[in-house]
Amino acid sequence: MGSVSANELILDDLAEWLRRYAQIIDENKTYLTELDSAIGDADHGANMARGTAAVVATLDQAQSIDALLKKAGMTLVSTVGGTSGPLYGTLLMKMGMAAGNVVSLYPDQFGKAFRAGIEGVIARGKTELEDKTMIDALLPSIDAFDAAVADGAGLHDAIESAQQAAAAGRDATIPMVARKGRASYLGERSAGHLDPGAASATYLWDALADVTGA
Amino acid sequence: MKKLINSPDSVIADALKGIEASDDNVRIDHDNRVIYRREAKDSGKVALISGGGSGHEPMHGGFVGLGMLDAACAGEMFTSPTPDQMLAATTEVDNGAGVLHIVKNYTGDVMNFEMAAEMAVDAGVKVETVLVADDVAVEDSTWTAGRRGVGTTVLLEKIVGAAAEEGLDLAAVKELAERVTANGRSMGMALTSCTVPAAGKPTFDLPEDQMEIGIGIHGEPGRHREPIADAKSIAKQLVDPILHDHDFTGAPVIAMLNGMGGTPLIELYLMYGEVVALLEEAGVKVERNLVGNYITSLDMAGCSLTLLRADDDMIRHWDAPVRTAGLRWGL
């Protein structure tokens, strides 16, 4: 770590981001599975841990940010399965496509790429806010990131704003009634539980904050 | 947990070896976990692919062969297969006439098949998709993931498989498939939960004196739970919501009384007798039927009922020859 130049994310930082994300997922896989057993099918932690571990094995090969993220996305799609595979896979693949064949991103470029990834997830999942999904954490987080960057915040500060917004969005899923995925079969009974996808999505910003922190 | 397995991690790989050894209708790509129909491609025939989580056998692998599927993708236990498996299957079975993806309506299956279809179209393959969403236990609304795909899938694979065998083109095959899904309805119940090998314990607790009405095929909860009752009243709890949802009078009906995996055949026959009596009372005429384990949920005890409001076309395709591990007649 520590390779982050003041206000830029380079290829190695993004590889480090995904490594740190895999670590956080692994540390929390039991917790994620517990969240999923309340309103889903009790496999979110195990599936994400399997997929992110497979991603870590691909990270040294990439020569550009788009190659890194597209490969990571494809790996998630083919190893995670279920709904999380296509959704997280789409997030990283679309982010990579938007980032392009480059080796570093300024904050505004990173925000643009991340937003493109989130829009990909919304299209793939046909999801909107308050469906009780990962979008409830992701959409407010990217809005907060972009707003902070527009206000002249540095990279790490903008990431921390996004991290806080993601956590608030995640916690706001607790009272929601699920309208997508297996949790929606439960109807009103899905209220009162935190959405596991919103929890694992928030770790994306936690990982990025760790990597860009001093 | 007591199961005939070597280890929870190798259940699917080990089972695929056994399927290959036992079923001479199929060959298996073990890397991609795809079960293919063995005989050479018949040029000009629309190819049919399905797939889903494992644990529902004989669906889908047991329906690969003459008159039904050309390939089936096996996912992890109760987890959708991935787009790379489906893409491999799609490009392998296509011989120019196009490929129909038969997808059960679960968010994961829908997304993975959608990605595979996009990739296959990029690779120059004509792909159409039919979505099965027949479980009346789930309220259908724009605010949920919609009805689950269950028993109608089996009937659809048989009927549409025969139509493809007959030489219908992709548009006609898809149209027939949509007519089947529009006219099929299912309802299930459980006497016990099921045990996923990796979890090692039952997915939900169901006390000895209770049953779960309106279950899915993954141990997900049903509509409600109530004290166990006699077969006659359980049959009524399956028949009523189906007849309430769709008109099954005035047309030939195909009925399937399906076991969830852990219920003896004698109980399934008994239940079928009760169901048919109720259907007769309601003026529903069953022309064809299946009784047995066709779309299961591991070791769950219980059953589901599927009714299809058929037409002469569908009955003719139903009667056409089929040779698969799961269904075999007319040859």
C-alpha cells in the first residue's frame, strides 16, 4: 500500500483495492451469510468470499485499469453465481469500460467510471432506490463522492464522504420491504433486516478508504 | 446430516460422473458442467437449453435427450449456473437454426441467462428466451421478483422439445413455449425442510406436527404454516389456488403430481387420487398425467401439483416420442 500519489488512483491502487475488498469480505463472510439467511438463501458470504478470492489471483496480470476491472468482473460472474455474480461482475466490467485503457484516474474520472458501473447494476437488476438492494448503498455513495470532488475535496476525503453515505444508505435498508430478489417473496416479513447486498457493497468504499488512507 | 456423499464440496462433480456412467443419452463436459445430448447435431433443428441450480434432479440433466433438451447447465446446489457455462452450451448446440433458453424465474437465473444470451448474440447465435413463472403461491406484482418457475418447466421442456424435433423454427418454438407458460400453474407443500450438503442442517425448522403450504423448490418459506392434515384437505389446498388463478375447464389438461424428493411414491399416488377427484368435481378433465419425482428439492418431503391447460397441439407434442433419463415413451 502507500503507493497512492496525492490525488490520483493508479493501476496498483485499484489492484490493492480489490485485494483489500477480498480480505474484508473474507473477514465478514459469516456475518454476510447470517444477514442472507434472514431474508435470502444463506449463501451471500460464502459466494462472495469464493469469488473475491478468485479475483485476487488475477490481479497481477493486468497492464491497464480497464483490463484489470474487466477481468475481475468476468471472474466474479463465473465464480460467484446467483445474483451477486452478475451484479458485482457488471459493476466492475462497466467501471472498467468507462475508465478505458489508462493506468491512472483523477478523482472525477474515477467517480465517472464508478457511476457507469452502478448504472450497469441498475440496468442488469432493473432496480431502483428503496428496493432494498445494494443500490441503496451505492447510489447515495457516488452522489456524495461526486459532490465532495466538485467541492474541491481531496481523493481520500471524497472517499470518506462516499463511505459515510454508503453506510447510511445500507442502514436505511433495515425498515424497507424488499421488492427485488428472493427477499421479495417474504413481502412485509423482509422489513426489519439489513440487506446483505447493501452490506457487501459498503465494503467497497471501506476497502478504498483503507487503501487511500495514510 | 446423513447423506450418500464423499464430501459436500464434490457432490455435483461426483454426481455428474454417475450421470455420465448411467445415461447413454448424454455426454458431459465436466469443466463447464454441461450435460449434452449424445447423438450428432441434426442440422436445421432449433436447440433447447435449460439449466439451474443442482438439487432438483431429474430436472434438468435428466431431460436431455431425444425429444427434449439438447443441453442442461448444472449450477452449484440451488444456485444458478454462470453465463460462461451457458455460453459454452449455446455455441456448442447451435447449428444455425438458433437456440431457445428455458429459464425459471429466479433473479439469479434470469440475470445469468440474460448475460449469456447477450454474449451468444455477440458471437452470432440467434437466441430466444422463455421465462417460466408458474408458482401461484407467490403474489405476482411489479413490486416483487414475480412468480417462481417450478413444475410447468418439466411439461414445457417435453412439449417444446417435441416441437423442435418436428422442425418448427425458432419463432414458432418460442411462441409455443410462451403458450405453455401462459397456461401452466403450480402449487407446492412441504412436510419437512431439506438439507443442503454444504450447510449440513435443515434450511428451516418445521415441527413434527406442522406443514408448510406454498413452498418453493429451494427450502424458501411458503405462504403459511399450519397443523398437518389428511391428504384430502392437503389436496384441496393445492387444487383451489390453482383453479382460482386460471380457468382449466373446457380444454384438455395435463396434470403432474410431483414429489419433492423425500416422499414415497405410494403417497404421491394417493395424493394424485385425491387431486383428480377434486378436479372432476370442478369440471376439469385431465387427459394426460405424470406422477413421480420430476422437479425435486433434495430430501424435502412433500409434493407439488402442476396443471397445464393444453390444446390439441400440445397434447400431440406431449405424446411424441421421448428418450431421456427422466421421461421415456413412444419408442
